[in-house]
Amino acid sequence: MFSLLLAIQLLLPFQQTPAASESDLLADPIVDGSYGFSIRPPADWRIVRQRVPERRGVTLVQMFHPISGGQAEEIILKQTSTTQTVPMDEMLKRVAQNLELEFSNLEVQSQQLQTIAGKPGAVLAATFFREGVRRLRLQAIIQQEPQSYYVILYDGPASLRRTSEPLFNLVISSFRLIQSEVDEKALSTALEEGEKFLGSIEPDDLKNAMIPEETLQFELDGKVIGFVLLRQMEHVREGKPGIAMRERGWTFDAGGQARRLQANLFLSNDMEIEHWKTSVTTLVPESPKQPAYLEVALEEGLRAGNILLSNQAYSLSQPTTENPPTKLPATYISRLLARMLPRLVEDISTKRMLAFVTFDHSRAGLVAKVVEFEGRSELPSGASRGPVFKVNDREGLAAKPTSIYFDDRDRTVLVEAGELKMTPTTPEAMEKLFGSRIDEAEGRMAQLEARYNKDAERFNRPGGK
């Protein structure tokens, strides 16, 4: 099943259509099923979801908006805690006092208590000078539990307050808590079931679950926009026999952008060694404002036992980020196992829920993965030539699921991920539909890569010649 989810995760942001919104000033929601919240960032701001641990909490989301003169606006969402329960009015006073200690020239403009996401909250506005520029600090506090809080911070030039403060208030209004105690109990039970399931898998189960080749086409608004070709095979890596998977795909949009997906995954038969490497290259065509260029996302992981080494890079001009080694729990599921999951489950007609943890590069950390086997179902269209079985895959229990439908031979019939659909096709059909566009895109990508490599070599050469 989940041999195709990597393609969805990496290609969907490229094709995602805006949801109906409170305001055109906000983008689609960021949903974190592990921490149980959703929030809508400002439209066209750059989003970084890498989690950054702090002394009493963690930074969960960073939002950036460059403006003129080398300045920028920033909104940060954090989760933090206190050692004792503090009433919200007292918490607001402490926040103001801490800011006054941090910035000697601070002026508190306003502070008020207000309910946010149905929880006790407060909002503060203040200005201060930094490097000769008057800055604006906006801070919202939401009490999640008696000693646990979400904090949303804005920092930007005070000269933009007339527009930035209403925008910040829209972001605060979009914040939602989406996980309950019932969800947490259900997730805990599903994690226990997932751990038992992982312990039951035998090497022969992996071989029996392989599907040598599968091709799926991407459909958006009734139009085929690309495809992904999936291949699984027995493979030996560094002397260890196991299963390898290759994913190759393309999407094309109406604006001329072309995106190429390449992924290689490996898991040893004893499930002790794992490796993956993915790359997504986007060709952005020339426009009146700028020449054609490439956007590149690279992600790689190597696991031995319960220790994972990982890295990622999301720009040709920036170095690869090496993450600290991650110690994995017994509930960790490898990427390849996750993609083969329904074919490893003995009876997908039986309703059950399994949960695991998996590594997410965008957050450089572990996230919860919930897989719900819904049993026998019907296709949304109502058209089916035989029995169909539905499986939902989501982060945590609150995020919107990706729904996958299988036939009685565990072959994919339909995938629905938001507005994006995937259906079976053939390599020949995709070659006929996209062959010439792929050749053109690959040629242009090769030219831009060669130009980038030449420029990088010139700038790295002593004297820049």
C-alpha cells in the first residue's frame, strides 16, 4: 500500500489547491497530528517545520516573510511548560516582565486576556529597538493543560504594525487543538497493537508481500498531471539480503512547472538495516521577473538496529543538514514496511487500527503514524467490479487521512489525498502521454544543473576565476 505514500507526501504540496478560507491572507492549514494542533500560516510565507528542542519545550513551526532592506517578518509556534500551575493573568504579567528584562527599551502597547481555541489565553503587543530599528513583538499564549502552553510569537518591523497585527490575529484565530484524551488513549492502544504486529513479521513475509511493479497516475480536477512507477525486488546491500524499492515519477502543472521524483529504499530481511534516499527536483520555468531555475529537495536516512542517522537539504545553494542520531522506540516502522503494510496484514477485511512512529525529515524528528483498516468498502464513485477494501493512513488521529482502496489481491484501486487522486495505469500509457514532456524537462534540468555546477566551481576556486 504505502509504496506510493512517499510520492504523495512529496508531490502533493506542488499540486495542492487552496481550501475554502476565512481570508485570502492565510494559506491552507498546517496539521500536526502528533502534537494535536492545526494552524494556518500567512499566504506565501516560507514554512519550516523542523522541531527545535528548548529548555522547557520545543519550537514546532517557523514562518518567514522576507521584506525590503534585508529585513524579515517571522511567526513562531512553540510548546512550553511551567513547573507549577500559573493563572493566565499572572502568566501575562510574567511574559511582560521577561520582555522588559530582555529589552531595556521595551514599551508594552497592549495586553489582554482572551479565549483562544476554546482555552484560556492572552495576547500582548510591545515595541523595542534592535540594531537601531524599532521592532514589534506580538505574543499569544494558549493554556493547553494546567502546566502546558502553546506560544505564538511575531517579530517584525514596527512600521508594518498596521498590517502585521491584523494578520497575526488571523493566524491566532486559525489555531485549533485537535486531540482529546479519548484520542490519546486510542493512540496508546494502537501503538501497542502496532508493536505486536512488527514483532510478528518474518523474513519470508516480506518476500511474499512484494509486488514487482505498479504504475499509478496522478489526477487533479479530473486531469492526469503525472504518474509514479514503483518497483520492488530482492536485493543485497553490503552483504545483507533484503528487499529494495525504487520509485520514479513526474508531475506537470498548467503553469509550466515540472517535478521529478526519485527514491530508493532498502530493508534487510532481519529488519535491522534500513536505507532510503529521495530527491524531488522541480523545474520552475522562466518568467518576466526571473530566469528558469531548479528547486531541489534531498532526504536520506540510514538505520542500524535502533539508531537512525539522517540528513536533508532543500536548496542547491545550502549545505546538507545533518540531524543528531535518533534512538528509535520499539514502535518505529521502517519506510519500506510502511509501504508494504496491507500485504503484510493477514486479513485486511477485518477492522483494526495500528499505530507506529516514523521519521519525518521536515521536522527532523519522529511522528505518529496511524493506519486504520476499515474492512470491506465501496469506491466513492460507487463503481466496482469486485470486493474493495479501504485503509486510511494519517499522522496521529486528528489529521486528514489519505484513503487507499485495494482489491482482493491487495492491488491498489484508488488513492485519495485531498484533491489528489491516484489510479492504476501502465508505463506505456504514461510514456505516450508524457514522454516528450519528460525528455524536454530532463534536457532543461541537465542544462541548469550544469550551469549551477560550473558557477559553484568558479566561486569555490581561489580568486573566483
